[in-house]
Amino acid sequence: MKHRSKRRVVAVIPARGRSKAIPKKNLMDFCGKKLVVWTIEQALASRLVDEVYVSSDDNEILSVSAAAGAKTIRRPANISGDTSSTEEALLHAICEIEGNGGSVDTVVLLQATSPVRTAADIDGALRKFIKDGADSLFSAAILEDFCAWRLKGGRYTSETYDYRNRGRRQDREPYYLENGSIYISKAAILKNFNNRFGGKISVYCMPLWKSYEIDKPADIEICEYFMKSKVFPGLDREPAIDRGAIKLIIYDCDGVLTDNRVVVFEDGREGVFFNRSDGMAISKFKKQGIPQLILTTEKNNVVDKRAAKLGIPLIKGSQNKRSAVLAYCKKLGIAARGILYVGNDINDLEAMKLVGYPVCPADAAAEVKAVSRIILKSKGGHGVARELLKYIF
């Protein structure tokens, strides 16, 4: 679920329009999407980031970013040149957010040129940052047995070890390579030091292959290889859910158990389409002792009939699903992290951020997909509960 401390976490993605080595680099096609979109989607899918911003001086980048779900900040020309620092863009972003009534406690800097990462990396880095009580953090690859030399005064000298006393590889201290993928800073650190680093510095380690970034044309093929061979399989894999972790399954009705269509009869009565295969799945969950609930804003009596037929409780006419979930948790004596919630639209969003297992059908709203742990292949009303069986059993 989303992190709910007092800490306000904002992701900022700097994306200038100008690039010398690769023209319009942030808008180039990379593995089927524009490069900047990959980082936006990763940040939106993070369960610990509250808001995602793209800072750019380029109209097209701002337009593409907004369409991908990010909030946008127009960066002035005087801090968008080749000599401008990333810190300038971050401080400008903080100023803009706070100037518009927002708050920023923690800034997650994500570089669009480092797309070989996942939302899990972002969340892992934030958890490390919080656990360590850090003021700043950088993602890194561990370099073991790293023997680096430098040309100094016309002579080569060993920098990371003593060549005269080479010793065993196992006895050498590892080095941490700053990989440029994720930086986290308290907003106060950026303001006080004009630097992403300050105070207590922590490190979040990632595999070395996630250190590749796109700065020149030759980097594109390397990053595409790792994206397709290592990141894509992880994104596409169907994650199993620990049966013992699920204490309650909650279904929205319209767009989840139905296909969102309404049939209106001549006398004004309404009808909807349910899927019989969902009934079979719900029956199996009941036999396994998993409590279930239908939670809907709908007031139509047809929902009462379906819930009665399925033999599971119903809360209808709910205008605040998050509050309803919290109240039901209290009633059952369970924690929200043990809930699997299947929702599809904006009115499910806050409840889905609350629970441990947010799930959505294939045709859910983009904002809902961004917070979902699993995006099903089934569309609403086409066997959503039935598909859940394969994840839990």
C-alpha cells in the first residue's frame, strides 16, 4: 500500500528538450514507448511515491508526460542549458509545487535516461531511505574485486588497491558505483546545500546491469537488450499471491463483476450483465474460508439479488470506499494489508492505495492500473474473479 507517514514523497523527472548526442532523446522510441514514458510509468506504479512530476523546457515533452499521467512543470530557459545543473531543476520544481499549495518532504530524482529499472527498485530505495533514517540516498552497483588504475604525473598508479600487496580478491573491500538511476533527498537538504547529497547518506544496491544509461547512440542497443531480456520478463510474469496473506477479498461491482453496461427496460428498471464463471470462483474462495465482500456506489436492487445469490456480504451506496474499507477491517479485526481489492475506476483509487493487494481488470482506468499490484487479462464482467483463482491457488 502507499506509504502513509507524514513524509510527502514527490518524484521529479528532469527532461530537457535539447540533446546533442541523440536529438530529442527523451522522446525517442525505446522498446515501444517514448523514453521518458518508461520512467513516468515506473514512478506512477511506485506504491510509496505520492506525486510524479516532469520538469521540462520542451512543449512536446510536457504534452507527452501529461498524457502518460505525470504532472508537469515548465522549466525556464535560464536553467535548461547545457551548463545547468540537475539541482537547479529540482529546486525549481520544489518551488513550483510549494508555490501552488503543495508540500514536499522527500524528493525522488529519476533520470529518464536510466530506464532499466522497475517500480520495485524505486520502492526498495525509499524503504531503505526510511529504514536508515537517511537524509539522502543514491542507487549503486557493488563493484567487487575492482582494480582501477590512474595516470598521475606520467605514471600509472593503482587507485583501488595496492599492486605491491595484491592480496586475495575476497579480502578487498567492495566499491559502490553510483549508477544514476535513483536519488532520494530530503527537500531541506536540497534547499540548504544546493546539492542532492547531504546529511546522512545511504545506498540502495542494484544489479550492475541496471547501471546502463542512454547518453550516446551506442548505449541504446545495450539498454534495449537488458530491458527486453531482464526487465520485460519481470514485468510480464504473473505473480502468485500467498493464500495465507489474504484475509479478505473485496470486489467493486460495476466494471469488475459486470462489464459496466446497463440495460434499461420500458418500465424504467435496470439490468446488468454478470459472469457465471465468477460465481464458481467466489464459491471456491468461500470453501477455502476466505471472506469476501462486494463494495459499490451502486444503489440498484439488482446488486442485492446478485450478492444474495453468491452468498457474500454487500455494502452498497458507498460514497467513500476508503472509509468503508477501514470500517470493515475494524469489524473483522484485520489489517488493510491483508485485503485483496479488485477495482476499476477513480472511485476505487483511495481504497486500493490503502490495501496490500490492489488488483484491477484489463480495462481499468489508467490511474487504477498505476497503483495495481496485478493487472488482470480479463476485462470487467468477463471472469475477473475466475482469473483470480490462478493467482491464489
